Amino acid sequence: MKNILFFSVLLLIVFGCSEKPNKDSLNEDASWWKEAVIYQVYPRSFKDTDGDGIGDLKGIIEKLDYIKSLGVTMVWLNPIYSSPNADNGYDISDYRAIMKEFGSMDDFDLLLKGLHERDIKFVMDVVVNHSSNQHEWFKESRSSRDNPYRDYYHWWPAEKGTPPYRYSLFDAKGDAWKYDSITDAYYLHYFSEQQPDLKWENPTLRQEVYDFMKFWADKGVDGFRLDAFQFAAKDTTYPAFPDDLEENFIQYYAMQDGLHQYLKEMNEEVFSKYEVMSVSEGAGRNFKEAHELVDADRNELNMAYAFEGVDIAKPEGYSLSHFKEVFSRWDKEFAKEGWLSIFLANHDQARLVSRFGNDSPNFRAPSTKMLNTFILSMRGTPYCYYGDELGMTNIGFDSISQYQDIAAINGYEKVKTDGGDLEEYLINLKFASRDNGRTPMQWDSTIHAGFSSGTPWLPVNDNYKTINVASQNADPQSCLNHFRKMVQLRKDEPVLVYGQYELLIPEHEQVYAYTRELNGEKVLVMLNFSSEVATVEIPVKENLEELYINNYEQIFLKDRVLSMEPYQAFIYSLTK
Ligand code: NOJ
């Protein structure tokens, strides 16, 4: 028996019915989208109803009660528009139609209705830095130099010689200019050659985009997520960039002149006319630029998401002090103005627990719960990725032939061409590949995890027999039920949404501790990020009052010294 006292019973005494801050007393900037808990669904991998191995809208409809049971208030779906799927929907061929693999517009209307009936809002992904090369606009654009759509894309006539080098993130050669013999010219593609960049400098193109956004807003979507939008504005004189372009492309590509004009225009044309939330992928190159995107008086966006936090995890591990420093710095910068997005995983990342936690059998569950406690107790709108509520893990492919992701496959080709280390590339991919985070949702222990009756487009993780919704539903201590409790807690306690954040014991190597405080109400969040017991004195002067959540059954406390179990996470309210 451990020689530490089991104390939680005493500490659980609640001193009367503590008053919750009245929402009216919150800062006047309170907004529904700040209070939202967003659940991101990768439609291709959520639930397949027609047996083709690809998730569909009917499948999401079938699972609406599950989504509701999580307590989340908003769903973001990755692109569902018509697409040849070079990049799984991030290459759109028709902005007003539904991808045939996913279903029909009737399915979409039913899905939206089903969400709204359950008081869940919907975020539409808008991919307009580029379209698909199969979009009618591009087919027209490439057909002749004097086509009315020519100026919807960036072209460089070959008679001017080779265009100034541009780096492409997904191109097998890393070259963002693709020669097209039809008009003897090159077109620009920051992503793959199937994703030509749209020319935002053209006002007619911009109007087309606002028009289709209004088409979806009129249908009742509640938010827009702007894919890669920080890259949309370009200097169309295409000046030469320095040699470090590949390593520092964000420095040269992001936030170019014109971007704010386009966002203000989009805000005036679309956002301001509907009660929609707006978020852009990418938050500029520094805090000043992040504020310029999201501060309320800018009339541009509600929020943006930055990558500094999610980029911390590396195959060799990461340091907790770095993690604390990054999240505390971002919070501080946005404490007075602007609003953050909080996330540690999405469809461009590997699995939450495999990157930031510990996916070994003993620690997978507690570290998943600990990470979800973190995401749901920070200031900023939390984005939770499907399957992370269960602690789904990386699939860990060994061979390039197992990957489906264009970024992984073309990246491999590029390393080969550059004479790079392919073994090292594969090790990295095994840890960080996007396919790790895209394997089918694990619903139950039946064949293909209950995802599909056909062969899934990407294999189901072998661990589905033990990690799945059905088994976790039945277990009150499961990751899933911890996630639900944590979402509920955030919804019940405005201090977790709006409260001021203060980092405690920054030097502690295992424990991340912070308080959140609002209108006299204060909570203490304690997270052990390590696989060892962590000893730590209660880092506040107040007494612990009510235990709001704990991912273990006990709290070990003696003389104000806590012994935290591996990956233990709990939140206490503090006495006033
Ligand atoms: C960012 C998206 O999140 C990613 O999935 C996509 O591949 C690129 N943008 C290109 O659209």
C-alpha cells in the first residue's frame, strides 16, 4: 500500500452551492463561437453506409446521436465538394456540388438539418487558395491565352524564359511551376500540380468565391474554415525569392500584400451578412500578423490557427518546458485582444496520443485523457479530432507502398530525387504521416471496426478490437467518457472558456500546472505529462475545494504535497 494519504473524499466537500458567474457578467466580447467545442470529422473515414470502403454523409447522419453524446457544439467537416481526390477533397472541381463518393446534396441538407435539430453547428471547409485542375475554371483557363478564365489562375508565358523558382509543398520535384504545352505557359501550384493556385488579385474570381460561400451560408452553414488562406495573395510580378525558400516558404508566401483587403471584402460580402464563424488555417508569421487577422476591430476573421503548438512533437520526443512556453506565450499575446484556436491534432497530423502522449498499453488511456483535459481547459476554442476521444493511435506503416497521402508519396519521390535518406524519411513518416490520423473510425469490434462492410480505403488500425466506441461506451472510466465529462465541464464552467490563464511552476519537468480565473472563480489544472509519479506541492495558496475532474480514481495528497500518477490530470475549484 502506498504510504500516501487518500484524501479526495475530504477534499470533495462542497461549500454550499457555489455561484457560477452569470454569463451577462462576462466580458462584453463573449460569443457563441468562443464557447464552442469543435469536433472535426474526416468524412472519408468516419462511417461508410454503401460498402465502397469510403465514409459518406449518410454515415455521419447515422452517427449524429453519437456526436451529440460527446457534448460538442460544432462539427467541422473536411471538404465534401466534388473532387477528383488528388488530395482527398482539398482539390475541388465544383464548389456547389457534393463529392459523389460522399453522397448527394439531399444527404447534405439532411445532415445539416440533423445537426441543427441537435443544436450542433456546422463549419464548412473552404479551399480557395487553389482549386482542382479538373475544375471548369481551370479547364477553360488553360485552353487559350485569351480565354475569359485565363486570369483566374497564375500563368507565366514560356517565351519569358523559366519562371522564378517557387517551392511546392506537395510536388515530387518541389517545383511549383508546371509547364502546360496547350498554351506554352507555366501555371503556379503551391501544393500538388493537380491543385493550381487561384488568382485572388482578380476581382471576378473573388466575387465567384463570395457567391458560392453565400450559396452555402444560405443553406444554413454556421462557419467557414479557410484552407491555407494566408498564402492566397501573391505578388504577380513573381519576383525571385532567396535560396532559403524551401526551408522558409511561410516567410515568403504568407501574408502578402492584398490579403487583408480580400479578407475585409469577404467579411463585408459574406461573414457580416450571416451569423457565421470564420477561422483561417495559418495565423501569419508573427503575433502582430496573427492579431491583424483576428482582432475584432479589423473586421476580418474570428480566429486563426497557428502551427507552433502542434509542431512541438517530434519523433525523438519533446520537452514539457517547450510545450508550456509555447502555449503560455500564445495565451499571453491574446489575453486582451483576439481569440485563439486550441488543438493538438487534425487531419494533417498523426494521432494525438501517439505524438503528444504515450501510446504504450499501460499509458495510452491516461495520457489520452490528460491531453484532452489540456485541450478542453485552455483559453481559446478547442478543436477535437475524431477518434482522439477514444485514444486512437498511429497505424505506423513501414513501407511507402502502404501510404495513400499525396504529401507522403510525392515527398518520398522528392527525397529520392534529392539523394536524401529514404530510411530516415520513412521513420519520420511512421511517426508524423497524415495517414496515421486518417484511418477509419473504430466503432466496434466487428469486421473493419464497424466502419464499412467493404474494404476500407485505408486500413483500420489492428487495435480496433480493444479501442472502439462500443467498448468505451460501456466503461465509465474510458477515454470516451472522460472526454464527455470534460466537454460538459467546459460548458458548465465559463471560467474554462474565458478565465485568465496563469502558468504555475514553469520549471517543473513533469507537471504542467495552471489556473484559470474569472469573476472571482478560480480553478487549478494539474497535468502530469510523464510516465513517472510526479511529486509536487500544491502550487497555489488557496485550498482545493471541489474536484471537478480526475482521470484516476484517487488523488494522493499529504501535507499539501501531491503525488501524481503517470499522466494524471485533474481540475479543482479553489476556495475564494
Ligand atoms: C491544408 C489542409 O489542411 C491540407 O489537408 C491540404 O492538403 C492543404 N491545405 C492543401 O489544401
